[in-house]
Amino acid sequence: MKRSFNKLLSFLGALAVLLIAAGCSNMQMGSESAKTTATGSAGGANAQGENAALERCDKALGTLAVIEDTGSDWYQYYNQQYKLGPTAPVLKLLAQQSNCFVVVERGRAMGSMMRERELADSGELRQNSNFGKGQMVSADYSLSPSITFSNNNAGGVAGTVGGIIGGWRGALVGLAGSANFKEASTLLTLVDNRSGVQLAAAEGSAKNVDFGALGSIFGAHGGGGLGGYSNTDEGKVIVAALTDSFNNIVKAVRNYRMQTVEGGLGTGRGGLQVQQEEEPAPAPAPAPAKKSSATKKK
């Protein structure tokens, strides 16, 4: 009886601790487990807390607009499958932190910019608001992203873990598929806005492991848990792949060498020619005339 009463007290004590903990807040600003590879901030040419692996330029190469095709198939899948927002803000942060480009707005905030100008034209703004014509900066280049593939499960590791741990095989029953690799591959293209010529293109990729139920098993056995790694987000892998793509774009433009075509770009005088409609095909050469038998007798 006394033993049962002690068990009841222990249970109630544990329940009280859980209830108190449930009512406590554990908000963490700047949590490391929530960060992606696109981290830190940028203010003008100054960057703080940026990824140490981010490629940089000594000077800006021009102005850049990030153009994301939200009507494309890849974007629709990315948005519906993972419930994630646009990739443009990530690329804008990376571009400014790299100091390779000065970023100009051509996305959703463009609507707000134009509304301010409409208010100025209607006379609603104060006279010294200074929203006159000719102040917007043109975009020298456009950067366009695409996600070429994103794999939520590129191979499990549960069998290997079970073989290594041995005595814990009973605890690992049903774990297959819980510990899997997440992969993503992305592509960036850089276009010159004045000529429409593609200047550079770069692929990027990333891979991470989602431990899933494995994290709870380690935690239950006093291993301390795996923290944020037990809930790896597909979005973090995609951001890492975009960061890799951007690094490769920077490497390409830092070593840029202009392509040239003999005769000039777009003049129709390039090295790969096709027959023009007004030019007839060359006539075949006439066959040599055969000698008659009379000529042979002579």
C-alpha cells in the first residue's frame, strides 16, 4: 500500500513538473538550430554575420535584379510541397553580402514603389517628398533561380545503424525511412538586361541527413538528443543549394571573359550559317560529255 502511495506521489510530482514546464516560455532569438546557410545581415557594402563560406568581390560589378518565375512548374511544386516562400529574398541577401552586386528591387515591393509615385502624381504627397521622375536605378543584370530537383528521401541509414549498435536493434524496429538523406540541386542564370545575353550560369547542390525517429531514440537512452538536427527542414537544404549556386556564379563572374562572335553579335554573320530563302541552291556541275563511236574510229 505504501509503495503504491509513493508511486502515486512520484507520478503527481512528475505531472506537476510537466505542467509547469508547459506554461514556461523558452523563446530563443538567434537560435542556431533555426539558421540556414543564408545568415547574418547586410547594410550597403557592409555585411555582418554572413556565412564564412560565402564568396565575395572586392568591388561591385553592377546593379542586379532577382527575377523569380512564380508561374513555373518548379516554383509551384516547391511552394505547394514544402509550403515555403520565394527564394528571391535569400538571393538578395547573398548578393548584397557578397559585394559583387548592388541589388535593385523588381519584385513585390515594386508595387509599393509605384504607388508612392502615383500618390505624388495625384498631388497627395507633400511638396518636398522628392518623388520626381528619373530617380530609379536601372538593373544592369537579372539573376533567375530554379530548383532542378529536391529529394525528400535519397536513401535510409537505419539498417546500418542497427548493424553497428547491435544490442539496440529492438529499439530500432520500424526506424527504416525515419533516418534519410535530403538532397537539392539548384540553378542560377545571370543575364545582361541591355543585350539579353546570358553572362553566366551555375549549378549548386546540398545534402543533409534527417534523423527523424533516431533523435528520439538517442534522447530516450540518455544520449542528450540531436537538437535541431532531428527535424531537418527541406527548406534549409534548398537554401544551402542556392548558396552553393550563388558561390559558383561569383566564381564565374570574377573570372569573366567576354564571348565574341566574328561579324558581331546578332548580325546574322556568325560562324553557323543557314541558306537564305532568296539564294538558290548552287546548280550541280554538268557531267562530262561522252565521246561518240565515230570520233573513236578517227
